[in-house]
Amino acid sequence: MKNIFVGNLSFGVTEDTIRALFEAHGSVSRVNIVTDRDTGQPRGFGFVEMPNDGEGEKAIAALNGTDVDGRTLNVNEARPKAERS
């Protein structure tokens, strides 16, 4: 399972748009665009889960630096979530 961080998203991009971008490189199990908990507005980044590590690596290499809705995507492997105290 490859968890991929997708940053610098335009605020108008949808989960379907992101899914379509990544599905060109392999199967996608989940897409999550992070939203502000108070306003519900997108925060400009999200995560994509791809079950096949090889396809995930291929998608990262192909999509990092790609222009979507006038914004250059920052795509890389997501770091593990930090523990909160």
C-alpha cells in the first residue's frame, strides 16, 4: 500500500479529478482532499492510496511537477502521521 501526499492543489479541484490523474498510472483505493474542520473549505492538499507500490512510485514520478488548474502539484510519498501529545 502506497500512501501519497498531493500538495499545492487548487481549491476548486475535486476528488474525482485527482482520482482520474492517478488512475492513469494504476489502481486507486482511496482519495482524500483535506478540509478545514471549522469552515469545510479545502486546505490545498490531500492524500491518495494506491494498493500497488510499483504503480504508486510510477504515479509519483509522473505527476510531481504536473500543472493542474494552474497550480504545480507537489507529489511525494506521505510521511507517517506524527503522534500528538
